[in-house]
Amino acid sequence: MQKWTPRYEAPEPLEGNVIAVTIGGTVVWAVLFLAQLPFYGWFDERGHTWWVWTCLAGTGLGVFGIWFVRRREAAIARDRGAAEKAAAEAEVHDSDT
């Protein structure tokens, strides 16, 4: 069996506003949960209450996701700042010698 190797170099990953996307998705799940809540009896009669609880689970996971991506963005910014500071210090040290 031959080992698979890619023919093209992988593109750089797209970095968007992940915090806004996560908040938007969480809001959609929360709105869907609240919109279905008045019809809980209808869902219960037909055996579809999992639709309601799926929306609640999506909302809960979204809240966790917001917390997670905010910490991730802060860590990336902190790391970027530390790298820039180290590069600036190295440049100053090189120019002194």
C-alpha cells in the first residue's frame, strides 16, 4: 500500500471573529429553545420533546463555547505580545553589540 501524500500545500487556516460567531450560534439556539417552549405539550404528544432539549443543550454548549473562545483569543493575544516583546528586545540587544 502506498503512503498518501498531498499534491498541494495546505492553505493557511482562516481566522475570523470566532467570538461573534459563537455568540451568534448560541443566540440562535437560545431563541429556538424559547420559541419551542410554549409548544412543549404539542412536542410531548408526538414524542418530539428531544427537539426542545436539543436546543437547550445547544445553548448550554454555546455558553461554554463563548467562555472557551474568549480565553483562547486572550491567550493568542498574550502570546503574540510576548513574541513581539522578545523580538524587540533581541533587536535592541543586537544593535548594542
